[in-house]
Amino acid sequence: MRDLELNSIEEWTEKMKIKNKDKQLKISKELQEMDGKRETKALHTKEKRKAKNNR
């Protein structure tokens, strides 16, 4: 009986580790996308300023 409990606990921890890795990957992907958007936004504002100054 004790072995069964230990096995199920180990399986559960493994599943949770995998789940957490997936979550971390998803979060890091979202952060990268946000950074990309931020960079493009910064570029657009720089271009707008240049255009404004060149008038």
C-alpha cells in the first residue's frame, strides 16, 4: 500500500513538473512577443519624431 502511494505521488510530481515547464515556456513566449511589440512601437515613435522634425 505504501509503495502505491509513493508511486502515485512521484507520478503526480513529474506531471506537475512537466505542466510547470509548459507554463514557463508559454509565459516566456508571451513576454518575447510583448517585447517585440514594444520595440516596434518604439521604432514607430522614433520614425514619427523624425518625420515631424524634417517638416
